[in-house]
Amino acid sequence: MIRFDNYSCRYESSKEPLLHTLNLQINPGEFVFVTGPSGGGKSTLCFSINGLIPNEMEGSLYEGSVTVDGINVQQTFPYDLVSVVGTVLQDPEWQLVRGTVKEELTFALENMGVSVEEIDRRLAQVAEQVQIKPLLLRSSLELSGGQKQRVAIAACLMMQPKVIVLDEPTAELDPMGKEMVMETICELHRQWGYTVVFVDHNLDVTLPHADRVIVVANGRIIADTPPARVFDQQAVRELLPMPQIVDLSRQLGVRRSDGGDPLTVAELEEELGKRRENKAQLDWEGSGQSYRYGRIAADAQPIIELKQVRFKYKKHDTDLTIKPVDLRIMQGEFTAIIGHNGAGKSTLCKLITGLLKPSSGEVLIHGKLANSYGAEQRVRHVGFVFQNPDFQFVRRTVYDEVAYGLHIQRLKAEEIDARVRQVTKLLNIDSYLHEHPHFLSRGERRRVAIASILALEPEVIILDEPTTGLDSLRCQEMMSYIRKLWQKGHTIILLTHDMRVVADYVPRTIVMSGGHIQWDAPTRDIFAKKEKLHRHQITLPPVVELSYALGWSEPALSSDEFITHIHSVEGVMETAAEGVLG
């Protein structure tokens, strides 16, 4: 179905190829998962399949050929390929062009002369599959990032192509949204035989569904293997952190009967059951520590307070209203705000930063009304990293973008330069200092946006989905740095759909739904609400799911906690066995 023959490509402005002499075949009906480090060539691979390279990307040069269903991609314009190759881009805003969601979904079919009856049939089917019926009459401008991504996926499915290319389609979605999209794509793959090329960093979610995994790094394919065997290769282990289930399996010395790694909670539970018949007795009551990496000071004062804060978008439905909210964030706290797309997380934080004004109630910073601070004063207290990095770029180079806020604060040139170079090196964007931010990949642009706020070192740092678009290694590095900022005394508020990040790093978690705070408690207590969280479209990290599958009364939050407990229990069991034998 897809064939690369001695294919390579680069941009005129760069001597180094984006892809090096690729020879690759993807068979009809395969589900191929493409992963690898950010900037390694994954998106370039996608653009070479759908014809954006070389037909739409100015300055792109290529050698060799790519064919899809026998069609030479380089000699065919993308709009002539849409009935063969459907594409969902990394940034949904790149492909939403119409006034309403319904118009967006029907636009291409209307232009192709498809009958009204067929358009209506497909619209009803796709809207049901992707669960966007309530959005059909809404403007795409009013949607959250996750809702926009669902619409982009639906628009692709409307074309019923033979090949579906998805470039990180679940990056902006809440956990249930990720599962829903995966189930939809898998069902399309199984039922209709679509050939799927799925690019993503989230190995925990995607790996179990793939027929085949291709790892791309530095423009080359370094692995092409079945999913259960991908981490058998040393080169892959050096590049990619393992999914949590694979990591746990290897630490416990557990393999499947076919010799591969377990990929799901159910598979690992089954293998553990074979090793230990009385697994239900391996209970655990947790460490009792909510703040595993440190504690806030006993005399800490509230730095952010919301008192009966309400907010309503004038043109939005009532389900997007912030209902009366009371909230206190103490100085030095590390707090996650989680919830499904459209729950009100970003809106709440925009009220804290002053980007939105409450309809009623009070927002306080250090006990003073937030609106009593000038803009320059406020940014010293609270820094906000947008979910979409493009919303905050104002300069023409990465260096100037990161330095912009520091210049406003009138810092000395030497200190500005030192801070810029420190944060850009940390986030691995120091090689792009003289590039325009908008010319970078979405993951790289996100890192630039984060760097511009981290360089300011405000008291409170609010990060809206900071790990979206980052590969697993960059995600770990990012969160390690954020944790260091917290340990240095910064107050951190993290908005995220990544429940593994929450479990691994964040002591306190707030759950929002329908513009209201449902729960506010230590993270371990939040993840103990398994069924209730599921009703609010929140799924649990694999290690938490595994804890419950094994019958534990309280979940482990990290791989280290889980492994430590398993080993301690096995030690007790061995000691007891020795006593019986004695």
C-alpha cells in the first residue's frame, strides 16, 4: 500500500537530510505505529506520504520515490490524494477552515460532488463514532484544543480513504478522549481494513494496538519490529523510556509465553498470576505520604485565593460556565488540575492570571485583589504557559522570544543571556536560538513557550499541558526541571491530561468537571476514586490500574513504589516458607 524506494528529503536551507535514503514497505491493512525522539523525522515521514512534501512545503527537495496504492506521491497534488490518503495533522488548527463543525465535516465531500444523502449518512456515522454530535453547530473557534482535534479526526474519516495518516492525533485529548480515538481508529482498522500510520509519543496508549512499530531517529529507521519486541533492541532502549507496563515487567523479570514483553495491565496481571497463585493477598496500604518529594512549610500562606469566583463566556453554552469556585493555593505547593476537555481547567487559570475577569467573586494574590496589581507586577507573581504555544510568540527569533520578558523587567544583559542559555539548553532548543519560533515543530514551539516563562522565574508557574508534543525522554526531563523549580520554592500549577505525570510528580490534585471543582485532595486519595474518576472521563495510570487488578486496597503511584512492595512481599513470603520448612 505504501512504498518508499531509496527516498530522502531535505530543505534547501539545510545541508542535513530530514530523512536518509529510506526503503520501506507498509502492507494493506497494517496498523503501523511510528515513534521516536522529537525532531527525528516522524512528521516528515507523514508529509512524504500525503504529498505535502514536496508539493506544499516550499524549499523541500527529495530523491527516490514514494508510492501509495500505486500512485506516485511526488507527482500528484495533495488534493488529488485525499480519497486515498486521509491526514490528521499534529496541530488541528492547521486544517480547520470552515465556520461550524458541521460545515467543516461536509466541506470536502460537497466540493467532490458527493450526494446529499451520502454526506448525511457519513455525517451521522462519524459524529457518533467520534462523539461530537453536541459540537456540530458550534464554531471551531469556540472549541478547546481537544475538541478541535476530534473534529479534525472526524473530517478525515468523512473521506473514507484507504490510508489514514495520524500525526500525534491524541496529544490534546483527555485520557478518555485518547482511549475513544484509539478505539475508533482500531475499529476502523479491523472492520474496514484501513491502512493506518499512527505517529505518537504515548507508548502506554498506542503500543498495545499496533501490528508493527517503526522507530525513527535522526532521519533514519532504527527499528522495525512487532510491538512486544521493540525494547529488545539496545538502540531503542537508549532512545526511548519504556512504557510503564514494559518497565514493570522487565524489573520483575516477567515475559509473555511467546517471549515478548507484556503490553497491557491485563497481560502483566496474567503473567504475575502464573508466578504467584495467592496474588490477592499481596495487599498494600501505601506510604501515607502525600508529598513524596518535599513538603510545604508549616507557616506557608496562601499565594492564590479564589472566593466565590464565577465566569460565563457570553457566546458559550452554560456547560462552559465556571460555577462558584473557592480555592486556595498555598505558597510552595505543587498542584495538578485534571479533567476532561472543556471541564474549565484553562478558563480557571486564565482567571487567576487576569487574562479573563470573573463575572463575580474575588481573585487574590498574596491577599490583595489581583486586579490591583499592574501587568508588570502581576507577571512577577504569576507566569502562564498557554496550551497552544503560538498564542504567546511576539518576537522573530527563539533567543529574543525567551529574552522578551527579561528585557521588560530591565535585567542586566549578562543575566538575560545567562538565563536564556540556561533554559534553552535544558529544554534542548539551544540550537534554534536564531530560528523563527513559528518555523519549529509543535513540540519544539511548546518548549520555546515554556522557556520564555521559566526564564522569568515567577513565584507561581502555571503550565497548561507542558508535556504535550514532547517525546517520553523530553517529558521526563521537563518534569524533573519543573520539580526542581518547586523544590526551590516556586508554586507550580499543572494542567495536564497525562495521568502518569500526575502520579509520578504531583502531590495535590484538583479534579474539575462542568466548570466546578469536584475533588481537591492528595493525589493518592484522588486515584483511589477509580470508578468516580472514570465517570468524569479520567483513566488511571497503568501502575494504579495494576494495583487494583491485584486487589490492593490502596494504589501504588509509581513504578518504584510498586516494585519495592512486590519485592518486600516476596521476601516475607520466602521467609515464611523457610519457617514452615524448618
